[in-house]
Amino acid sequence: MEKFETVTGTAVPLMQNTIDTDQIIPAVFLKRITKTGYEDGLFNLWRQEPDFVLNDPAYADGQVLFVGPDFGVGSSREHAVWALRDYGFRAVFSPRFGDIFRGNAGKQGLLTGVIPEDVVQRIWEAILEQPGIDATVDLHARTVTVGEITAVFEIDDYTRWRLLEGLDDIGLTLRDEDAITAYEARRPSWLPTTIPARTAD
Amino acid sequence: MPETAGAAAPRTLAEKIWDAHVVKKGEQGEPDLIYIDLHLVHEVTSPQAFDGLRQAGRGLRRLDLTIATEDHNTPTLAIDRPIADPTSRAQIDALRENAEEFGVRIHSLGDKEQGIVHVVGPQLGLTMPGVTVVCGDSHTSTHGAFGAMAFGIGTSEVEHVMATQTLPLKPFKTMAVTVDGTLREGVTAKDIILAVIAKIGIGGAQGHVIEYRGSAIRALGMDGRMTICNMSIEAGARAGMVAPDETTFEYVKGRPHAPQGADWDAAVAYWRTLPTDDGAEFDAEVVLDADALEPFVTWGTNPGQGVSLADAVPDPAHLIDPVEKSSAERALEYMDLAPGTRMKDIAVDAVFMGSCTNSRLEDLRAFASVIKGRKKAEGVRVMVVPGSARVRLEAEAEGIDKIVEAFGGEWRFAGCSMCLGMNPDQLAPGERCASTSNRNFEGRQGKGGRTHLVSPLVAAATAIRGTLSSPWDLDAPEPVEEHA
Ligand code: SF4
């Protein structure tokens, strides 16, 4: 997982509330067998409408998303996070997130910051005045800046630390590799192993 | 579970296994790092995990603790022909390619050890007391029947186990479900678990590991214990388990991967220390009387919506809880049933005998014992799907295939089949099925299909009479005596 310290990239105003994970990525994309390549699934139904925000060339390479409250509610599909990440988003800011989505995001390196609703609205206005303007996210300082506006966002300490260190769950566990190896040395020798394969005949 | 369990403190079976698998104790509310002894892999939940490993340039830490089989998508007819559905074929192909690339042992369609992942582990002797077992599948709880700690995990966790052979886990709560007494002939493990779920509800064991105890559980063979643990998830439990005893040891002994010689003695000595200590406390307790139990069936669209076969479809108007009431109303509409209808008057279009709940040899024997020498009811489609290719062979050696065919049933190849209809084995819209599987959710066995969960004995009697029935309802020649 890539470390997240400071990221600067195109700010995208998605001026809508209560976007569930079915809208972030429709169920048909769940049949795939890969873990990447979900960028085409992101907001798939909406992107078929010409005036959807990501169809505006100014926002096509969006990296920092600003949305209304209750983003990522609904089904637990991790694909919602993969779709945002594969499209190129590094951070999403909303007044409130769906719990499971937020948990999944933290594990995949997608920053989810909570900022008050009025601040989101001011940022939307600032972006609309200068479409294509960058947002700068500073995770050390817990701030996001768009033009003149700098907002402090909320993120829990544990997720923040993991993002700063670039640690996914596996990376985190592998820090304890010595403990795993030591445990393995203590396991009784009669415990089952699948290899070499044995069958009844 | 207690944070620290001293040597003298009485512990439950679940706590003992947990304690024995802590690689690193979590501090301040962080999860414990738990070692995984056996990782079972199938085609549906593994492709993204393999892909994740590939991206990160990682491999599997312990190929020797990992085994894969194909089950959810496999056809049960013409298994030598290419799979027609492109999604199913892609998932199977991906598993084969991934197993090859990463070096994972795989049992593919056509192989003697292929079958439903939860049937394959125990049959190879890989599932044994005291181990931790995970799989990207909720019915992993099946393996708890051996006194193992076994639970389903998500795709990210599958990748985590592949890379590290561990999982960060928060301790579970414990629940004792005690079933004392003696089951009457014709009443089985399936009836016990359906009655337990009806009693505590589909969320009744949320966050808990259930330990099934009591004389009625002790009297069950391993196949029955697996049926019960399998459906723990349907009560919301993380896992279900039964303390290992002579029945367990007897089942494991001599299986391909069971310990041998001095190893066997060491293993059994350890396994004998596992049962819950006297005085150990559970966070919750439930009691069920086996003597009073009758064959049990579901009427609704969740596994908790069940009654005795002798009863009638309940009236939602009598339910007090508004959520239960509206869910019952919706269920009856979907099931096309009127309150007050006697369960025994409900006619079915199909009978499905299979799934990881009831597709082992004991289950097939029970089914065959009832249908032997009889003909199925006219117009009822009867599908019998063994849980694994080996179970199929063993059943054929006993002539069960012939009994099924003479009865008018279809004898199929192994897999999940109509349990979830990912392959072509599906109900047509509106069709009603008596099924030995574990989930009666809307559309589970095919879009618009209606499922009644039943035991193999009830499935057999229903196939004979065409309406929901138990062997008690059959005329002579009676394989089972008449009971009051
Ligand atoms: S038989 Fe059914 S419940 Fe069991 S693993 Fe297969 S799909 Fe899941």
C-alpha cells in the first residue's frame, strides 16, 4: 500500500447526499475475478449521463472527492473502495460515511476524512468557481486545502497511522513476522498438513 | 472470553483453542493475532485474494496448510464437458490457474477428492480437534463439529491468511446450547438445529461461538454434528462447536491426513484436554429438550421461520414484534402460503437432497433407507447430489445410486448444486422445494423459487407423498415405526 502523507490533485464536487455502494459500483461488476481494474465500474450508471461531474473534462482526472453526508452506506462490497482507488481517487471528504465502507477504505489506502457539511458546501462553491482546481491533503496536519479554504478533518489515530506508514492489514501483520515464525516453531509436529497430498487410495 | 486465563481458571473449549493459537496478544482493545492451522479455498472467494498477492509480490506463507477444491459453480451432470456459463467457467479457470501459479494443492472437477469444501476437509482427515480452520465461506462453521474453531472469512481476510497464515481477531463471546434427552426415531440432527434457530432467532447468537452440549448431541455421529455446526451461522453465530470425544477420534482415525502411530497417541492425549472445564462460564445459555422434538420444517424465507411438521403455518397477526410480523407477512406472500395451512398439506414440485448441511454418506443412507423399494410421487423432481466425489463413490458401493434411480430420482455428481443455484441446478420461478440445505432465502435456489428446509428423512418421505411429510406419515411397509 502506498504511503499517504501529502497528496495534491484535482478536486471533484459530487453534490449529492446518501450515495450507497450500489451507486458507487453496481452489482454486475461483482462477478469479476480481479482485484483491480474497477475504474470503469465507478458510478457506472451515472457516468452514462453526459452532465455527470466526472464526464466534465475539468474533473476527469479527479483525485480528491468532496461529497454530501452518508457516503458509502449499504452493501459491504469492498469493490466500492477498489473502484474509487482504481479510478485514481486518493481521498474522499464527507460529513458522514457508511461504517463498513470507511473501514474498507482505510485498509486499502483510501483516505476518508470527515468535515462539517457547511465546509463541504463552501468547498463545492470554491471548486465550481475554478473547475479543475487542486485540493491538497496533508495527513500529518489533518487538513485539506482548496484555494483559500483550509479545513481540519477527522480521522481516527489508528487509521491515520496506517495510512502514513502505508501499511495494509498484511503489511501490519508482517511486522510481527518473528512472532509468527516463533509460534510456528512451537506447533506440534502431528498437526495436519495438506502437502504432501495423501488420499485414501 | 476473559483477557487472561490462568492455568487454574476453568475455560471453555472455545477459549482453550483460542488461547493455544494466540501468536501475539493485542494491547488496549487491539485484536489478537491468531494462527490458522487450515485454510480451505474454493473458486468464488479466492480470485481477488490471489490477485492481491500477485500485485503485492507476495506468495502463500504455508502452502502445506492450504487446500483448494471446486464446488460452488461445478455442474452435476456431464462434468466432462466445458462449463457453459461464462462467469462460472471464469471462476473455475481462475482457481486452476492460481493454484498452478502459486503451488496450491487443488482437487478439480473429476478428481476423487473434489467436492463441497466442507465435506472435503473432514473426509481427508484434515479437519481435527483443536485446530483453527478458515475458509471464504460462512458455512465453515461445519468443521467445529470436531471440536475445532472454524469460521468463515471475507476475501480480504482470505488474502491475509494466504500471506501470513494468521488473522487479527477480537475474542468472541461464548454460548452454550444444551440438548438433553433422546431423539425419537425419525428425528435427526437437522431437526435439532432448525428448532434451535426457530427458538433463538436468526440473530440470536450474534457475536458468539456456540458450543453444543448435552446427551442428545453426544449421541450423534460426526455427520449429524456437522449438520448442526453447519447451520450455526443461520442463528448469527461466528462458529459452532462440539467437544471432541471417542466418536470424534473414531471418525478421524485412519483418514489420509490423520496423525499415525506415536503422533496419534500424542494428538489424542491433547484432544482429551480440550472439553470445557467444569465451572467454566458461558456468556449465554440455551436449553432444548430432545425428547419432545418432532421433525421440523421451515415455512418462511429465513431459517428461523420454522415449526414442527405437525403444526400449521403461523398467523403473522399473532406476532407481537412489528419487525417479525412484517417479515412473516412478506415471507408468506413470497412463499404463497396462507396462515393456518397444515404444513403436511403443502405440496412440493421438487426435492433437493444435498449441500454441506446434509450430503455426507450418513445423510444419503438415511434418505435411501426411506425411499428404498418405493416410487417417488408423480410430478415431483428429486435430485440427489452427494457432497463429494468420494461420498458419491462410497454411496455407489452400497448401491444407493441404484435405489435413487429405481425411485425415480436423479443421481448427480458432487457440488453445491441447488443449495445456491450458481450452476444450472435451479428452481423455476414459483416452484416449491423440500431441501436439505441451509438457506431458504428468497431466490436462493433459483429466482422465485420457494424453499422449505428439511432433514433427509423428511425430504425422502416428502418425495414419496408429494407433500411435506416425515417417515411417520408413510404407510406400511414402514421403514420406521409409527410414533404417537
Ligand atoms: S453447499 Fe451451499 S452452503 Fe454449503 S458451501 Fe456450498 S453453497 Fe455454501
